Amino acid sequence: MASLVVVQHRQPSSTVLSSSLSDFNGARLTSSVQLRRKVWQPKRALRVSASSAKKILIMGGTRFIGIFLSRLLVKEGHQVTLFTRGKAPIAQQLPGESEADFSDFSSKILHLKGDRQDFNFVKTSLAAEGFDVVYDINGREAVEVEPILDALPNLEQYIYCSSAGVYLKTDYPPHYEVDAVDPKSRHKGKLETESLLASRDVNWTSIRPVYIYGPLNVEEWFFHRLKAGRPIPVPNSGIQITQLGHVKDLATAFIKVLGNPNASKEVFNISGDKYVTFDGLARACAKAGGFPEPEIVHYNPKEFDFGKKKPFPFRDQHFFASIDKAKSLLGWTPEFDLVEGLTDSYNLDFGRGTFRKEADFSTDDIILGKSLVLQS
């Protein structure tokens, strides 16, 4: 049985990442929120106001998106609690974060320890605590959300991290928020969660990121190969068009919807401003890390059996979405272009010798081995 543990951290965690080239202090964000407070006219369905401190629960919050989001929320003056199983440190110093900022954050962040699959515990603990706003970062199924809504009948806003992967494939990209969705996609649980939120008497907002990159994430697949001086295997032609959004821009978008009447019961695509081909992404990663022009090897995935291993980190298709709605309704604009964002990621993560996974070139070797045979 899960137990309720509320912890207020007074000392920095033992898991500390050293400071580096950039910071993430939310200064520009704070000033923009102050400007909007003068003109917001909340709808009847919207009861949350960004001008007052809120008691906020983040489901998750110790990995990637939540790490950056929680920083911004604390800086905005909100009381932030992370709901996790307690398997990872609640506070760890981010690359580029000053000692003073980290100390301030770690002294204010709260922790509610438990398993979100333990629905009875979720209901009782959340009802006892009471929260104004929920950011659900790691929810995958609608059944995980129902006990949260049941426990918080006076909830002001439920902000959900969905995925652009819910869209049905189309011959007419980019994807818009009104496009058809795929009830059989591997993200169908997120789609069902959006439907649940729409059916309940709750003010909700759903964010649909495309691919997210930035410090602590997946572009290291390219960096591993570039650092090793290896060719980069890219499926088929390499001109498949996709789209990446920086995690710091995504965190800013999550802040922009808080208390925003234009976000009430709305869905928003969030990603970068421009699209990129697979080959272009490989070259952008090389430029960001200061590597030579990469050797790119194209292959037909149907000619190989990779078992359960994934030979390439992105889906082999055109996949990109319009972010016009978020720009117009939220006043949000991504600050990072692709190369700048990849440089930020490299300098604050892989370039410092940190990464999520060790390099695995086993599928590359299968592809490259066949390529050499065909060339001979």
C-alpha cells in the first residue's frame, strides 16, 4: 500500500548536475504574464487566475518536461507538489542553474509519494490535500485520471500532456487541432483521456507536443554516432519531414495556459517553428556539436529484422503539426530554432559527458554490414 509522504527539501539533492552555459530563470516569462493580467477577462468556465498563487499538483515532475515546468511554476510563486513513486530525487540541479536558484527551488518543492495506479490512495490523499490546479505530465490512460477528478471536485484547471501522435495519418499535413484522430494509435489512451476531460464538468487544457528535444532527451542518438565518428543510418530517402520542439519552449507553453481564458477546454499543438528532414536533422546535430558533415547511409527497413530493437528514434513518415493556434490564442512563440536548441542540448548535456543511455550500435552494424556487401 502506498503511503503519504510530504517532504519539503531544505538541502540540495545528492544528485547534482554542474552549472553550464545557459540558464532557465523564467524572467521574460514573468514579465509577459504581468502584462496580460491587465487585459484578461476570464470566461464563466474558467475559475483560475494567474495573478494569484495556486496550490498546484504535478503528476510526475522528476523527468524531463516536469523538471523544467516545476522550476517555472515555483518562480511564479505557486506552491508546487510532485506526485511520484519516490524512485528518483525530487530535486536535482539542472545544467546552467545557479546554486542560489537550485537552493531556492529545492527548499520550496513538495512531494506526495504514491503510485497513481493505487486509485484509492490517489482519491484519499488528493482529497485530503486539496489542489487548485493539476498538471498531468505522465498520464497515459483515462482510468488514471478519473480518481483525480473525483478527489478534486472544486478543481480550477486540469492541464494534460497529450501527444500529436493521436492524429490520423493524412495526405495533407501539417496536422491541425481539428484534424481527425486515430482511436487505434499507440497514444489512444491519451485520446481517451482528452475525451474524458471533455465529458466532465472540469476546466481542462490539453497540450499535444510533436517530438520534444533538449537537455536530457533523445537527440543523443545522433550525438553518440557523431562522437564515435560513425555513419548515421537513416531509413529510406531521408527526406521525410518532421518537427521538434525544445523542452524549455514546451514548459513555457504549459505556463501560458495556466489561468488563460483562451485555453479553457482547448487543445494546442506545441513544437518548433520550422520543419526538418531526417537528413537535415542529422546535419543539424553535427553542426550543433561542432562535428564534421556526417556520412548518412540510407536503408530500406523492410529488408532487415531488428527484433525488438529500434534502429531509428523517429517514426518513418512525414509527421509535423501547425502551432498557429498556440501562437494566436496563447501569445506563445518558441524561442529556440532547431540548431540553436540542439546546441543548447549538446552543451548542457551530451557535450558534458552525460546522457540517458549508453551507445548501442548493434542495429547500425547490421545495416552497415549489408551496405558494404552490396557495395562490393
